[in-house]
Amino acid sequence: MLLAIDAGNTNIVFALVKDLEIRARWRIATDPRRTADEYAVWLRQLLDLEGYGLDDISGVIIGTVVPRALHNLSVLSEKYFKVTPLVAGQATAEWGVTLDVVEPKTVGADRVLNVIAAHAGHKGDLIVIDFGTATTFDVIDYTGAYKGGIIAPGINLSLDSLVAAAAKLPRIAIEAPTGNNSVIGRTTEDQMHIGIFWGYVAMMEGLVARMKAEIGRPVKVLATGGLATLFEKHSNVFDAIEPDLTIRGLAMLHERTKAKTG
């Protein structure tokens, strides 16, 4: 069984994968100070609830955009699973895809993993929208090459910044409209919901339209990340939602690396 670890700025996702099929997944807040021992205690209990043990893990791959988290995750793998982890994009686990941008080394691991999984599952030109701490828009051409994209503030980050900067605005939860699609708010909270939610929908639709016009060929739009489903019923911008795209990319990269190295 493979343990795939996607370490993002806000959360770390641990997933059990067998034959490229995700058997279980768990999420924990990202804290670079969390030790390998703390991870192990938490994981041992969750594995047990799913009917697995530490001995069932035969491989580990880590994809991270938080360099400080890598050390303790590597120690977790070595100490508790007795496995030297593969680190996505490093050493033998090189990407194997063309990063056709000015600074390829600066492209986040999660974005390249999305490229790997998206191209494997869909033909033609693609736009991948990943809803995380930031919302990223990535363009993949029909050959599987990464051509560039956009980085925008994540929806929660936008809301947190608004509340922090405006003393009298209340803290609200991000949620989709229920029955009322008016964009003229009658209360302060309604106006905030409209500004954040429909403002975000307008941003997505506008940016995707501009990207499609620039690409000049038919494009499929994929959405991934925890908040992708929030917008699904209120915009036709997505052609498909792939909630586990990054984890699938990790699993595919692990398979490819093992096949190459034996």
C-alpha cells in the first residue's frame, strides 16, 4: 500500500493508495513544527479505524509546497514505515513532464502533480483550477506540457483579509446561495456573501474566458481542491470536478518512478 502525502500551505492530506485507487484519505492542518512522532500517533489511530496498520505501508511519496514540513514527514516515513520516501520533483522522482515556462523550478509541486494526473485522464488542451490557500489556474496543452497559468488569492484568504482590514465587518462562513441568487444585498452579511461568492464566480468565468481566447483551441476545464464543489451548481465554467487530482498525480509519479528504477 502506498501512502501519498500532499503537504499544502493550509492542510496536509494523507491518502492510502493501492493500484492507483484511493482507499482512504485524511486531512490535518499544516504545522511545520509537528513532529514525526505526532504524525505517527494520529495516523496509527486512523489506519486502525480503516482496518490497516503501519506494516501495510510499503511505499511513501511526498509532494510539498512547504519546505519546512518535509523533514518531519521524511522522518515519519523512515522511522515508522521503514521506507525512504520519494519526494515529488526531486532525485529519482523527477517530473517527467515539460514545464514550458520561464522559471520551471519555481512551479509548485501540487501544480505539476495536477498536470500529470489531468493529462493522464483527459485528452486535448486543459485548464485546471485548484482551490487551495491560493486559487491557481494552470494551462496544459494537448502534449501534456505545462504552459503557465494564474495565481489568485484563495476565497478564504480573500475573506480573511477583508474582515481583518475592516473593523466593523463580521466574520462569515463561505457558502453557496440557497434559493436566492440576487446580487443586491439587503444586509451587511448578504452584501459580503455576494461580494465574495459571486465576485469569485465572476473572476473565474472571466479569467477562463480570457485563457480560452488566448489558447485558441477547444479546452476542457477541470476543478480540484476542497472548495471546487462550492461553485459547481452556480457556474457552468467546469467541465469536470476531480477532487483527488493531486493525490492521483502523486500515485502516478510513484508508479512511474518505481518502473524506471526497478
